[in-house]
Amino acid sequence: MKRLFVLFVLSLFIFGCKSNSSEVTKTTSKEQPFVWEAANVYFMLTDRFHNGNKANDVVYNRTNEPAKLRGFMGGDMAGITQKIKEGYFDKLGINAIWFSPVLEQIHDSTDEGTGNTYAFHGYWTKDWTNFDANFGTATDFKELIDTAHEHGIRVLMDVVMNHTGPVTKKDPVWDNNWVRTEPSCSYQNYDTAVNCTLVKNLPDILTNREEASDLPTPLVAKWKAEGRYEQETKELDEFFQKTGLARSPKNYIIKWLTDYVREYGVDGYRVDTVKHVEEEAWSSLNEQAKIAFVEWKKANPEAVLDDNDFFMLGELYGYGISQKRFYDFGDKKVDYYANGFDNLINFQFRSDANKDYESIFSNYNAVLQNDLKGKSVMNYISSHDDGHPFDKDRTKTYESATKLLLTPGISQIYYGDETQRSLRIEGTNGDATLRSFMNWETINNPETKALLTHWQKLGTFRKAHPAVGAGIHTMLANSPYVFARNYKDDTVVVGLDLAKGNKEITVADQFENGTTLTDHYSGKTATVEHGKVIIDSEFSIVLLHQ
């Protein structure tokens, strides 16, 4: 009975009872160009999103019994492609996707006291030149990117340059001119955060090594066994001759990573473990990726989406927007924005989300329109490795959507934010509780559908209007709360916590008197009179555009 009452109250408060209230209003404004600083990004663990090909569920003899949520569960690139084709991301207003790494992972499992763990997450690379069969094939990767582009969705490839996968019986350690196996990072200063291993048994690539290094012995043996050695070394020779770069470990990996841009048209990188690699390495990666992107565009003019440069997003753990351009190691401050990055993940937002709307919006606007002008941050409420999300119990799911999708900067939806996927899974250890399989089985439940519709309305509004994420923020009224955002010729006015029914919204001088505006949330229209519009809807939110 209590559950039914809660559902009833939610439906009245957010969506009313009319059958057409679940429809997502299509914007009638002219199409705006894609702007990375205003992107609406969807992030998923490839293995945990959707199983598109059951034939690749068990490969490489990965048959050890894993601890709960620490083994492969069947999600793959084909599954992501299926959901793109179904229009799931279009309806959610997504214009960029980021999925966890799909390159070949270590074949064996590890056990660090939490039970057997496989590399389902994709961050334990074995071979940067090959796709992991659990995730799919090169054909699957190409189809995913091509399909995304057909839907106007950019693709951020999740890349790792800091470390290989753990050492196991099946996965030998690379040569000592490639990796260090100690000491572990202690994070006392720059050196103890960079020239060290993240954790025990996670060999650290010698990205600071400038001398030429022969290929790692285990990789050579693997390529020869697969019949790929001659072709791979031929391509390496051509790359190093063309670029003039030294055959150092980081430059081998830069070659391997930029191949995916040059061949498939990857639009950008999400870069893992940024602060654990010398910033100069990231500058080099960015330089070569931009060259590769230009080459892909030249070779594939019919597939080019726009004239944006290659985009780089960094996971600089602990960085927050209040730090502006510099990350402080204690003995050294580094400006990663000046070393290849267009955007950094904002680890601060999930705590800032506890503040009121205007405090968040005005503070973010102040930084983004000044210190980070031309750059941006990516905000999130939950992720795959943050044990302190904004709403771990999923009791503020509507508020989560409203704050995340209306805050200046890039928004990152973590798979299941929009469907109330649980972040508390009994019997798990550590971050495994954040990594359950996508709850597709509840997608048609009334409660889930209502919540998803809220995310869809806000998401499609954000997608249609770069002003939401990249525009200048101006508060128009405090009570009821109304604000405007302006980006070039795109203007929107948003009202939150409004009265249901007939409501008067101040638009001030944002739109001329006599202008007809549409409320994207309800689909209602109104004409501006004396700097105001009257909207009659059952909702407490108004998303106005011309």
C-alpha cells in the first residue's frame, strides 16, 4: 500500500495523470550546431549494458567462478549498437557516448582477497592492437561507431596508457624496459603519484622513458602465435618513420591508440588515470590524435559530422571545478588543460548537487565563462568507481536529473541513472556494487517509465540547445526560480519549483513581446506580453524556447 501511495504522489507531483504527459516534446527551434562544451554524454560499462551477441559470452577459457559482479556478464559492442538503432539514446537526448575500454584484456582472473575478478571493466589491457572477444570484433566496433554517427552521436573511446593488466599465469609481465612493478603510489607529491604503480600487481608503463625500447617479449610471442607479427612491425616502422618519434613505450601506445581514430573515426578520448602519467605524454597523444582525426576526415568526407577538432576528456581523480585550471600535487601544480585536454571530469559535482540550483548554476557559470573559457568540465551524479554518489539510495532521482542536466558544463549520465538502477547490491565488495547489469527488465514499469520520461525531456532540451550547457547563466527571478541561458543565437528560459496549473513566468528582455514560446516540458505554447508568459500545465518545471 505504501508503495502505491508513493507512486501516486510522484505521478501527481511530476507528471500528472494525462495519458499524453509521458510524450517527450520535440523542439521546434532551429537546429543548433553540436558543441562539446554542452554535450549530453551517456557512459556505460560495455559488459553491463546490453548483450547483443550471446555467442561471445565465454571466451579465452574465462571459466573461473568470479566473486559477485566481478566476472563477465555478456554485455558487448553489439548490444550498444542495438540500443542506438532502437533509438534509446535519441529519446534520451544523448549526443555523445562513452563506453568502457573494449581492447583485449588479460585472459586470466585475479584474486586479491575479494574472490576471482576478471577484466570485465576493460582497464586491464593485454594487447592495445586487438579487440577483446568478450566485447566483440573490429567489425562490431566499426558498426557501433558508424551507427552512432548516423544518429548524430559522437563516440568517446576510453583509453589507458598508464598500465598493463595484472600479472597472472596466463598473462606474463612485460620487460623491465617497458614497465615498473614497484613502488606503489603513496601520493605525497608529484613523483609518488606518477613514477609508481597504482596498486600492487598493476605494472606501470614507463611513460617517462625516452630511450628506444624493443617490443615487449610477451607481446612479440603473442603476435607471432597469431600470425600478426610482420604486419604489426611493418606498421610500427611506418609510423615512427613518418612521425620521427622515438620508439619509447609511450609512443608505441600512442601509435596503437591513434590507429582507432585514423581507421574508424573515433571522435575523442576519455583518458584514464590522467595524473599518473607525465603531462607531456598527454600533449603528444593529443597531437597525434588530432593528426589522425584529420586524416580520417579527409579519407571519409561523406561520414564527417562537423568541423570540430578531436576531443580529449580526462579522468584526473580528485579534480573539481573550484580548482579551475590547476591540479596541485603539493610540490607541483599542473595545468592539464594546457597539455592536451579540452575537458576534465568534475569529481566535485556529486557533492555540489546538495546545494540549491542558483548556487550551483551561478558558481559554475563564473568559472566556465572566465578561467575555463573555451574549455569545460564533465559533471556526474554517479559513476563506476565513485563510492559516494549524490544519490546512492536512488531517493532523489528526479532532482538528480534536473540538477545534472541543467548545470553548465557537460553532463554525464551513468547507465541506469535514468532508470533507477540500484547502486546497493548485497553480497558485493567495493565498487562492484556500482556495476550491476542494466535494469532493462524494469523499463516498462510505471515508476521507471515516469522517471525515464523526466530524463528524456530534460535531455532532449539540453541536446537541442547548447545554451543549456555552454551558455551564459542569468537569474531572472528568485521566487519562483527562473533563469536564462544564452549561447550565440540560442536562448532558453527555465523555471523550476513552479506552481502547478496556471503560472506566470518572467522572461524579462530575453524574448521580445509578441514572441511565441514553446514549453519543451509540457508542449504548451504562450506569447510574451510585458516580459512574461503564462503557461498552464500540470508540471512544476518549464523549459522555454522560441
